[in-house]
Amino acid sequence: MVRNGHPDVQRVPYAAGAGGDLLEVVTLEQLRRRMARRGVGRRTERPEFHLLLHLDGGEMVHTVDFREYAVGAGSWLWVRPGQVQRFGDLSGVDGALVLFREEALDPSAASAAGVGDPFGRTLWTPDSESAAATVRSLDHLRLEFESLPRHSHVRLPVLHHLLAALLLRLTDPSGQLGTAAAPEHSEPFLAFRRLVEVGFVQHRDVEHYARELGYSSRTLRRATITATGVGAKEFIDQRVVLEAKRLLTHEDQPVERIAARLGFPDTSNFVKYFAHRTATTPATFRARARGRDQPPGGRRRSRSTA
């Protein structure tokens, strides 16, 4: 159900099944067989849909936005659209993977589960009671996905309701092991974060966002430090650098074109900006990132893993 849209672009769009499904449930064994059948090794991709991974047994390292997460039995890992992700070694793990589009959920369920939050948590570890309920929700979803006929008029509503139940179970803060409820960020920071997400290509100065939001630059700096531990300017820069890393890893366009896409008409300024914040050049970062993703023989493949 999931396939690449173009061999030169490492994005992975979601293709609905014959029944119009906006979600898919596969075991990790099925995923391993699919990857082997297609000749696809472990590689980095940028999906345009959600991936929710659960391990029943074993442990693995999964990379999301260039950060490694240790996923053990009982843990859940959530990759959101647009994030860069790379499967770890699947040979010694058991579990399941849920692929879905946000459109599979009604707005109230999506909002309650934080589905549309691009900054949502990646690794989840429910306590024992919540873990059992969440796994039951996953098992029920998988059973109905496999057993309901494609032509059934109840297939989509049943699957969508079960997906909502799974996500609401998982994201219930009272059931997270060793964690308190998610902190409530201040409205200045939330507004700033939302605006940065849509405007970081055009604007990298705090003063612009302060004017647009009606806050002082000082208020935004304080709110951002409280929420993230870094100042407002660094928060903007981190978002620009993250997008640069994503594009350098997954797009075959030259650095000049990527610089322009990120709002740098002068490539040399982009190179200096990137190097100052990462201690490496865009070209070196791209070579290292892609070198890790090459299958045996050194030839990059362009098929999807899922």
C-alpha cells in the first residue's frame, strides 16, 4: 500500500488500498518479508504519513530526525509525516506496525491524541495497566483489518474508530510509565511555535514573529527558553537546520537549489549558516548520511521499505 512517488525523491507517499483504507497494519515479520522480497535493506525515508511501531519482544534502535531511539519490548515509537526515519535491525524483534493518514480520524479524536502536532512525542512507554489495554486495542485493530472484507460498508468506520481508540489509549498521560502529564506550554510559545513552523523559510528573525503575534521579542525569548531550554532565535535556527538535513538526505537536488528552497538566495551564506550550527558543510553531511544508507555494493535503492 505504500510506495515511492518518484525514484529520485526519497519521500514516501501513502497509497490507499482497493477498499479506500487510510490505514494498514502489518506485523514486523510481514515487514521483514516485504523488505526482503523487494530487495530493500535498512535505509532512511521521509514518509508522508504516520508510522506507529510497537515491539512485543526484542530491542532495536530506530532513528527519527537524526536522533537514535532505543525501542524495547512494550515500547511504542511514533513517526509523524515529514519526519526522517530509519528502521533498525528487525531480525531479532517481534511486533507490529500501523501506517495511517490523519484523515482516518475524526477531528475530535485527532485533536485529543495530538495527531496533528509535528512536535509530538516519539517514544512512548505505558505503565503495565495501560500497556495491556493499548495492546488489546492494537490486536483488535489488526484482527478487524485482516478479517473485514474490503467491500464491506462497515470496514472503514470500524477501522477508523479502532485506530482512534488505540491512539487515545496510547497518549493518555496518566498511563505513561515514569512520566507526569505533559507540561502545559504558555500561549506565547505555542503561538510562536505554530508560526515558526509555517514561516521559517521566509523569516529567521525573532522580531518578525514578535510583530506578527503582538508580543515583545523578550516575551518570546523567555517563553521559548522555559519550554525548550533554548532561546527563540536558536529555536528558529534548529528548525531551519532540521529541514536542511532532511532535504540534503532525501532530495537529489544540488546544494544551491536546497539553499534557495530554505530562503537563502546566496549559497555561500547557507553553507556558512549550516556549518556554524552543525560543524560540518552541507555536502559533507549529505555524503555521510547517504553513505550510511547504501546497501551492500554501494548502490542506493529507491524503493520503499513498507
